[in-house]
Amino acid sequence: MLETLRQYAREQLDESDAADDWRRRHALHYADLAARTGRELVGRDELVARRRVQLELDNLRAAVTWALDSGDFEDNEIGVGIIADLSWESTCNVASGIGAWAERAVEQARRSTTVRRHAVLGAASYYLHQGRGEFSAALELATEAVADGVTPGEPGGSIAETTLAMGYMAIGEMDRMREIIRDTHRQLDELGEDLFVRSGSAPEPRACFARGTSLAHTGDIDDARRLTGEALAGSTSAGDEVLVVMARGTLAMYQWMAGDRSAAGLAEESLRAARTIGGPSLIAFALYSVGYTLQLDDPKRAIECFREGIEQYRRMAFAFMVEVCLILLIRVQASQGDLGAALESFRSGIQLSYERGSRVNVIYQLKQGAFALTRAGHPDVAAVLVGYVDAQPQRGTAGWEGEFHEGVIAEARAALGDAAYDAAAARGAAMPYDEIVQYAFTELDRIQGDTADA
């Protein structure tokens, strides 16, 4: 009944001479909501803010669609502004569609202000990279966006720079990736530590986390630690508790990578502070950092942390952090011999990443799933998954993560023999994206069904 009334109202509005005036008022109202809500999505009020965005997603989409379709520049600016203000959310929830709005708004954004152009092109490039796996297109758009440089106070922080670094890492151009990271960090240095105050809700340290992670994946642990330590100092100076938690937890992980097993203490400090501040996403991140630093020395505690982090998702935490927790949960469970739980975590992880449209995280889930499957006595299935992963452009993993992946390959190859492994891997390499995901679900159904019948 309500939908019928809405449809009738829309038809009457479309037939009136005042249709555009009312739609403009509607769009301006939601532009104001986006501006107010965008900054609240990071911090103690994120739970309320994220629910507000989800509840109003249809209205926000309608406002953006009307504004971008208008032939009037000022109307276009309303839509571009909404996307820019919500650009950070596009990286946290790919399934929201905000990244797709950004892709559609690229032409209008090119005619907008520097801040809005940088934010919208950054969100669009991230969507192309993370949501669609179109690395070349993402690199092209991110390259265009970074020509404007890093802008203090931008809602989306350094999304474009981060995407550019991730893109070069994905295609194996590590030196170019390092160059992008260092150039972005140089720009942040030139802006000074007041950036942390002017930017308000701190996308910069979060971008710093992503850039540091990229460096860590190439084995540049020392630079990753230095960069994150500077972010910690800047956020401490600004008195922003949320940023301090993020930077401290990240630094703990990099210290652990460098061989400092006492880093778990720093991660636990981050978690205690996160619980005091509140905010499910912040707690989920701190739980991840504790689990990460304890994955070898206290795997039971690590598993507890990852599981609690996943619970935070049910309270509207970042879905991205749930995916990340599941990726490592699979590994720790399989390493501990809890293979049934590892396979169930693999199912949950690949389903979540696939439903969210996160192709890159699907690849990471497949990597960990291959490890669990090999340990569970199914190296033939694992080889198909690895074959698909190795055929993708995102193959530039190095350092400790690369060594882990090579270990999975060696274990599966040893179990199958060279000929059988190569044949299975070739089968996976030939599969399209949707088919490899369906293959993983089908094999999990078979394996878990056999286990239940035994």
C-alpha cells in the first residue's frame, strides 16, 4: 500500500510544473544530511551514522541520480557533493553503491572543485579496483585524481593515492608503488601536523594504515613502521583518541612483522582504548591487531579476537574489517588443526566478500581457503583455487605474505605431484570470476557433506 502511494505521488509530481523544484529541495536536503553524516562515520557516533546512511540509501541514490541527470551545473554539483561527502563510506562498504555513483559522476566531478574532484575520482578508482578488479582503469582514474595533490579537510582523505599504491602493488610494480606512497607522505609532511586537526575525522591516518600495509606486503617493514609511527605522533599531538587507537594497533602489527613478539602488548593497549571510546569499527580493528600479533604465540586468544571482531559486524561495524578478520581466522584455525572450523570460516568469508562485490578480498579468501583445503586433505581443490589466484593481475604479493602463498603451492604440489597439480591449476586459471566462486561453494558443499555423513 505504501509503495502504491509513493508511486502515485511520483507520477503526480512528474506531471506538475514544479517537479524539478521539489526534486531540487529533496536533493538539497540529502546533500545536507550527507555533509553532516560523512564526518560522523569515523568515530564514536559511527553506529548511528552508518545506520542513518543505510536507512536513507534509496533517498540518497535518488537525489544523486536526479542531480547528475540534470542539465544544470549547480544541480550536478549537489550530486557530486553528496558523493564526495560519503566517499569514505564507499571504501568501507562497497555494496552501498556509492563507489558506482562516483564512477558515474566522473565527468561532472572533473568540472567541480579540487576537493570534490579528488574525493569523487578517488572513490571511483577504489570501486574499480576493489569492487570490479579493473586494475588498469582504476590506475588511470587514480592517476588523474592525484594530480591535484593531497587536500587538507577532504572527506575521502587520500583514497586516490591509496588506490594508486594498491594498484601498482596488484600488478607487481613495487618500485612504482613505493614511489607513490613516499610522494603522498611527502605532501602530508609539507602540509604539517595541523592536517590532523583540519581534517577532523581523520581519513589520513586510515589512508596511512593502507599505505603502510602496502609497504609491509612488499617487505618494507622498516618504512611501514616509520610511516605509522609518524601517524601515531601526529594523532597524539592532535588529541584525537580514535586516530591514536588506529595508529597504535597498526604499529603493533608492523613491529610483530619485524620480529618483535612483545608487540602484542601494544595491540592490547589499542584494544583497551578502543573499548573505552566505543564504536564497533574501532573495536573490530583493535581486535584484529591483537589477533594478528598473537596468531603464533597465542592462537586461541587470536581466534577469540577474530570471532569477536566478526560479532562487531552484526552491530554495523565495517564489513571490510569482518572480511579481514575472516581471512586470518581461516589461516589460524587451519594451522591449529581445526579444519572444520577453518572451512566454515572460508565459506563465510568468500560469501561476504562476493556479496559485497569485493573481488580483491575474494582473492585473499581463496588464498587462505586453499591453505585450509590442503591441510584438510583436498589439495586437488586447493590447486584449482591457487591456479585462479595466480592468473589474476593482483599477484604482486611479496615478503612474508608471498612466502606463505608459495608454501601453500609447494604443499599442494607435493601432495598431488607436478602433473596433477599443473592440470588442476590450469583449470582454475581458465575459470571466470563467478565460476571460481561457484566452484568453491560446490566443493565446500561436497566436502562438508562428506564429513557430516562420516
